[in-house]
Amino acid sequence: MTRTELENQTPAAARLRTSWALAAAGSVLLVLGPLLGVVDGAEPAFTSWPLLALLALLPPVVAGVLLTRGRPFVAAGLIAATGVFAVGRLLSDLLIAFEPMAVARPELFRPTTLVAVTPTLGVWLLVGGHLLVIAAGALSAGRAGMPADESEPPTLVAVPVLIALGAAIGLLGKPFTSTDPFQLDRGAWDLPVLGLVGGLLIAVAAPLATALAASSPDPDTRQGGTIGVSLSLLAIVVPSLAVGTLAPGLTISAGPVSVFIAALLLPAVPLVGRTVRLLRGQRDEKYDPALPSIGRMHAIAGAFAVLAAIAMLVGALLPQLVLTTGGTAPDLASVNLLWVAGLAFGVLGVLLFVPSAASVVRPALLGGYLAMQLAAAGITQVVVAASQVGVAQPGAGFWLMVVEVPLGLLALACAGLAGATEREYAGEVKKEQLPVTELGAILLAGLFAIGAYVTPTMRGDNYTSPTVVPDSDPAVSWALLISLVALIVSLVTVFRSRPARGAATLAGLALLLGVRALELPLTGDRVEGAAAAPGTWLALASIAALVLAAGLMGARASR
């Protein structure tokens, strides 16, 4: 139902406008609470109110945009989902009024002594804001009282619910880890009854709201509910991630990272389902809505790619490890590879915003993404090993590096949907015989690449770099094996690709081999007696063959 049709339903229109007004008013109170301060005697761990204001205002702003663009029931689903989360958040914030020293909320206040702090007006503004959001959610539930005028059988119901269950587990964990004796890193299980109940309600809200949205026969409710769950999860965990990144003595824990990843993945589930249907050629006009604009999907993919690149580059700047003693851990040589892979992927993301270049560079995105994961594998191995020994724990840089994984996957999903849509519009394309020179260059590139992954790239005194054969660095070996398999599969698909797309795919694979070839020059200074091993030369040979094949295919495409 459009906004014009809604306006003819006066009770439903009035109810939805009232719910949006309540949600907006509640968000304003949620902004004022941290701005005025929730306690006397302690300050936030960092200047957090701008971030908290953004997270609080985002749901009513998005809902308002949906209302003005003629999507009223998507807005209703969004507001209803945020109302489900507001119940638990109300109890969690109410704990500050009764036992503030038991609360682990450094984005609101961070104790610096054992002297108890005093709650102020800001706490009650937070409580009032949550009450208004709850009321807004109740009014907008069930499409604001309007029955659905169309139905669409829900698909992939189990997938978003499983993702939300993962988020629920993360919500019950510690919001951060702390070496500060005055700032305890308490999770929901460690809080007094009021905080425990609030934490449990927040955790239950994730799968509950997701299940209600995903199982609805109304497509607007499904879409709005999913957006509302994602925004609510972000509002809960982003402050914890910011605290672990910016506050001294506090670091990011695994729980908020898993919740953040779930919040990013939930909106992508419908995109993945539609992409799979298009790739299979299953387009049901009755249930498959109009295909999205290819240019819009390119822009969305570019935005996710740029965000993933930024996460990796900022992660390279921040500490990957934090010593358990509180000292500064030594820099890791593998960080240098993050710069190369992150910058390359970021450039691909920026090019996706250029209409004339987006379709050409899109196939290279997979190679760039695999290059980032290969670059990150070395750091992952070191961080995991140090954590298992107990000498250090993951730092903010490592967790940002983890965040880039789902962001990059979202970029690939949107790019895949754009490609599937483009093929849907293009129809059958006449296959061309691959010239012998191109075929030979591609086969040589594959053979050299296999050698580059099977043999080490660097040797030194008592050191041999990892290969696909699992040894002392299983994380790196698995990353090498996965990227090698993906590389071979991509080379096979090039045989059936149009020349321009095939050239871009080969260019992306050259980026992947580039990370392998640069291991010696970028990380070899930490290895005594480091020297190039056969893997380096084979990687360079594979890159040369890939560039040659890409050039030949590009030239054929321009004719």
C-alpha cells in the first residue's frame, strides 16, 4: 500500500503518524540524556554523545524517509522492531539510577575512584526515551492496525533467525575487556537482577523480532522489521566497539564484534536469496519484485567495499595486540600487507561509484577481497597464538580487521546481484572462441599460481614461510588453500566470460598473487637472513601471465 492509499485509511494513518512522533520524541530524549550526563562524579571514557546521538536518531530518521517516500508499512515494521529492543534497554538503563557502580557503561560514565557516583536527570531522560519508543512500537505493530493488501510467502526464514541467535549469544557476553580496576567489564550475567533481566530481554529481542519479521507474509513488514533489528543491534554494540577502540585500558571483546557482524548480515539475506534465484534463472514475476537499479547496486557495493577498506586500514594503524600486563605489544610485520590489500580494495570500491567503470571493475572485486583475507591471515595466526598462551589479547586493530570481513562480503553480494541483474537484462550473449594466446597465458598463470602457493615465498635462519600444506601456521595455510581454490575456479570462469569481464577478473587475481609476491619485501625485515624462495618468483611469473592475459582480453573487448 502506498502513502496515498494510506491517507484514505484515516485511523491507520493517524496511528502511524503518532507512532513516528513518539519514536522521534523518544530519540530526542535519548540524545539529551548522555548530553546532559547521567551521573555526577564521573565522565564518559570519551566524547561519546555525538555517536550516541547518531545511533539514537537513526531509526526515526530512516522511518521518516520511508514515510515520505511512500513506504509507510516498512517504516511501521522498523519502529515496531526498535520497540521490542527498548524494553530490555529500559531496564538496563534504569539500573544506573539504583546501582550505578555496578553498571559497565563507559560510554556514559567511567569511574576513576571507588567513591560512588550520583545519578542525575540524564538517567531519567533515557528512561523516558525508552518508554516513548516502546509506545511507538506498540502503535506501529501489525502494520499500524491495517491488514496486508498483498502477501508473499516468506523465504529463508531460518537464515536470519540463526544470524540473530548468534547476535543474542554475543549480547550476553562481556561488552569489552578491561585492565582498569575501577572499570569492571561486566556482562549481563554479572549484573544485579535488574540489569540481568534487561540484558536477557535485549538478547531475546534479537531472535524474537527477527523471527516475527522474517515469518510475516507481508513483504513490507519483513523489510522494515529487518532494518529495525539491524539498527537496534548497532545502537547497542557500536558504543562498546568505540569504547574498546578509543578508551585506554579497555579493549574490544568478541561479543560486540559478533553482534556487529550479525547486524550487517541481516539486511543482506534477501539480497543473497535474490542473487541465487537470478543466477539459477528463476525469476517469478509474482513474487520477485522489480529488479533494483544496476547503478544503485554498484554504488551500494562500492560503499561497502570502501568501508571494508577503511576498517582494514584503520586496523593497520591501531594495535593488533594488547599485552595482558597493560604494556605496548611489538608491531607485527604482517601489518604492512594490510596497507597494500586495503588500498587496492578501496580503489576498486571507489571505481564502483563511477558509472562508466563500475561494470568493468566489478569482476575484480572477488580477487581484491581474497587479497585482503590473505593479508590478514598472518596477523590472525599471531594474535590467536598470543591469546592462547595468555601473554596478550586482541587489540582494537585486530577487531577492526575482523569487521572488514562481513563488510567485504556485503560488497560481493551487492556486486553479484548487480551482475546477475545485468545478465538478466542482457539475455543470451554469443560465446566467442578463446584465442590460443589468451588460453595459453591463462593456463600458465594457473600453473605458476599453484606453484606459488605450494612452495614457500621466503626462507631465513630457522624459518620457512607458510604454504598450503598445514604446518606451524594453520590459519595462513587455510587462507592460502581457500584463495588458491577460489583462484582456480575464477580462472575456469574466465573461459566463459565476455572479454571485458574476463580481463577484470584476471586483474583481481593479479592483486591476490601480488600479496603473495610482496611477502618478502614487506615482512622479510623481521626474519634474519631472509631470502626469496621459489614461491616469490612463481607468484611474479603468475602475475605477469595474468597481466598479459588481461591485456589481450581487454584489447579484444575494445575491438
